[in-house]
Amino acid sequence: MQRYFFPILHKGETQADDVGELFGSDELAVQYGARVARDIASDPDCDRDAGTVVIVVDATGAEIARHVVKP
């Protein structure tokens, strides 16, 4: 298991993820990041024009995926 982090970029600002989640593979972490982006998009108060992005980062700090929040 490896720890992955999911910071969120919203309106030019970063919301850090200091805790992260444990996953057995990069693929599972990428899938989780996509689900987080879908969950944000499903919020009726979500500003879908804000360019919000969920980033998937592994324990070494390497970015492995980006998920744009879409309407």
C-alpha cells in the first residue's frame, strides 16, 4: 500500500491534502481522484466554470493524474 494525495486547484488556489489515502496501485488512486472530481461536480453549489482540478500525487510527490471538474 502506498499513500496518495489529492490536492484540489480551485480559482487559482490550492487546497492541500495533508492526509491522503492508501491504495494498492496508481490505477486505484487515479480512479479515486476521478470519483472525487465527479463528487465535486455533482454538488449543486459547485462553480463549474472555476477551472477546478483534482490532482493525484504519489508519496514521492510525483503527479500521476489530473481530473478536471466538468458539468
